[in-house]
Amino acid sequence: MPQNSYIQSPKTAPNQRRWHHIDAAGQVLGRMATRTATLLRGKHKPTYTAFVDCGDYVVITNAARVRLTGNKLDQKFYFSHSGFAGGAKTTPLRRQMERDPRKVVYLAVKRMIHANRLRSRQMSRLKIFPGEQSKDVPRPTKTS
């Protein structure tokens, strides 16, 4: 008896999206980022199809209170380059957490998703807030 593979239709995937809330207070950054990436990609669903954007919405609050293991606050750096000679910039993790902790969480999740055409759509469903307030989160609208 042949086995049939299930392939989700790109038209039905948006109808099955759910909202997930993650409180980052006291959670290890890497472990939270992998769980978030799994939810954004939709790998937790039995209807997962690799080439279809079938992930869910994820709201992360308390990004400023995320936990880092080891000496990452002092040893980890973020690197960027302007493209010009001598345009390299390194930003320590400690300074980035003081400036904008949302970017630290965003980059951790982004770098755990494959760099392909779906990543920008999947990352657009991620909402990150540095504190407890998440009143600006758009709620899904009922479509009939």
C-alpha cells in the first residue's frame, strides 16, 4: 500500500495561524530563540510543509530581562560593516542590551531561520517588546 505525503496549500496556511505569547523573563536567550523559530516556521504542526509559509504569530514580552549564560555579556560582540574601507563596527552585547534589547532577541531568532525567501515573511509575524506592555499587538481579524 503506497503512503501519501501531505502537502499544505499556500492558500489554506494563513487560515490556520495561531498566536503564541512567550514571556522572556529569566529564560535563556538561545533556547527561547529556537522555540520561537520553530513556532514561526510552523514545524510544531503536523501539517508542516517546508516550502510553504505555515507558521504562527509569536509575541515576546520582557525582552530586556532575558538570561544569558556564561560570560556572553562581556565576550559576545555584534559585527556590522558599512562596506567602506575601515567601516567595521563591533558592538558589545552589554551595550546593545542597554540600547535596544529587542534587537538582541530579533537577531537570535532571525539567525535560527534558514536564509531563504520565506524568512522575511516569517519574521514579520514576530512581535518583540522590551517590557510587560504588549498593548500595541495587532490581533487577528476574523475572515469569512
